[in-house]
Amino acid sequence: MPRQSPAARLDLNVQYALADKTGLPSRSQLRQWIRAVGNGPGNITVRFVDEEEGRTLNNSWRAKDYATNVLSFPYETLPVLSGDLVLCWAVVVREAAEQGKSVEAHCAHLIVHGILHLCGHDHEDAEQAAEMEGIEQDVMAKLGYPDPYQ
């Protein structure tokens, strides 16, 4: 396999801050999902947390007192994608069950969603939401997963 050029290097740090790591995606899965959004250079940390840490972070950064599925913390703008994604694993698993999705597909969608936030996309209004959802649907189809909004 040819080496990746330094310009396209993806430095990926994965942190599993959980006692039970059952069902968590591998580094290679995370890399695949991130690369499906774009193949440019990046420096990304993905951290899987419990509900207590997820709630604390969501409250500190968004003033919302509950654990959410994914939080994105961008550091720089393009051309180097840099930032942190924090996924609350219990919320991911619970939402997948409630929505009748596989945990893998739901997690892939949340990684794609979070990476799009790091790229500067948002869903604060209907037009932004429609654009972001369209990109998510295209990326998920490219990865072989069903439409996350069905």
C-alpha cells in the first residue's frame, strides 16, 4: 500500500474513557468514516465517554444539562481539519435501539455529522440543516449504510 502524502495525513487519536468497551468501533472504522467526508490532512481526537462526562461537557459548553450523542470542538479551519469529537456511548446505543438502527450505522452517522461540524457546517436554520443532511445522506450511502434520516 502506498504511503499517504504528508499533505493528506490524518492523525487520529482515539480515547475510550469507559469501563465497558463492548461494541465500540475500531480505529480503522473511525478512520474510514472520517475519510469518507474528505481525504485532506487532519488532526482529530475521538473520545468515547460515559453519561456523566457527556452531561458535564454538554452543560459546560452548551448550557444543556443532559448527555447528548456527539459534541464537536473545532480547533482550526481548512485546509487542516483539527478538532475533537466526543461521543456519549450510552446515548449512541440507546438512540440506535430507539430508532431501529444498528449501533454501527448510528455511530458512523454521528462521526460523519461531527466531522461536518468540524468542517464548518451547521444546522441552525432550515437551509443549513437541509444542506448538512444531504451531505450526510451522500456520505452514508457511499459507506454502504442506510439513509440516517429514514
